[in-house]
Amino acid sequence: MTIYTHKWKAHDTIYIQNPAGSVKVCVWPGTEPVAYLYDLIVFPPYRWNGFGDKLLNEAIKQAKEAGCAVIVLWPECEPWVEDWYQRKGFAPNEFYKGFAGEIGWAKKI
Ligand SMILES: CC(C)(COP(=O)(O)OP(=O)(O)OC[C@H]1O[C@@H](n2cnc3c(N)ncnc32)[C@H](O)[C@@H]1OP(=O)(O)O)[C@@H](O)C(=O)NCCC(=O)NCCS
């Protein structure tokens, strides 16, 4: 697993990658830092082997280590992936809205 943190002015972005895929976590600081998960992808030949689970767990671990108590994502995917996230403990939460008002899915970590 390769992990690289790029420090931006307002937030840090953690890039997590293994040969099967990658994911990005943006950490927004503040009194209650929040982590946003983006672009989780496992390349097609590697799917169904637990790599998605491993990348997601590493993203959660990194978010925790960065001081976040919650991780949020916007599922832009097929319906079964929403079920997958639900099985991992994510649920829609109206507190977290995207730029166009889309409801985020949050998990306490
Ligand atoms: C979603 C994704 C990351 C899962 O990665 P993966 O490595 O195949 O997942 P895992 O092997 O860890 O887990 C397999 C699980 O997915 C389910 N699954 C996989 N493909 C499925 C399909 N086509 N239909 C229904 N369920 C499916 C399996 O039932 C299994 O469930 P379980 O963990 O409860 O047993 C991967 O399919 C992907 O990259 N999809 C395209 C990009 C995407 O949609 N990303 C999410 C953006 S929000």
C-alpha cells in the first residue's frame, strides 16, 4: 500500500494506492475535523478479491489518524455499491450536503 499526503492550504489530501486500485481522502481541519472519501476504484481484473474493502479500511485508518471522527462520501455508483457502503456502516446523513445539495453518506470512525 502506497500512502502519500499532499498538504494544501485549506486541507490535506491523502492518496492511497495499491496495485489493484486507489482512493483519496480529503481532511478538512477545524474543531471537529471531517474526512471526505473520493474516487474509490478497484480496477476490473482485481475486483471481488477484497481490495475494495482493504482500500476503504486504510482510508478510514488514515482519517482516524488525522484526527477525524467521521468520514463522508457521495456514492456516484451503481445501486449495489450503495448497499456495499451500507454494509460497511455508511448511511445517508442530511448534515452533509454536496455542492448541488446531494446528501452525503457518513460513518462514525
Ligand atoms: C466498489 C468497488 C470498489 C468494490 O471493490 P471490490 O474489490 O470488488 O470489493 P470487495 O472484493 O472488497 O467486496 C466485494 C463485495 O462487493 C459485492 N459486489 C461486487 N461486485 C458486485 C456486483 N456486480 N453486484 C453486486 N454486488 C457486488 C460482493 O457481493 C461483495 O460483498 P461483501 O463484501 O458484502 O461480501 C469496485 O467494484 C469498483 O471499483 N467499482 C467501480 C467504481 C465505484 O463504483 N466506486 C465507488 C464510487 S462511490
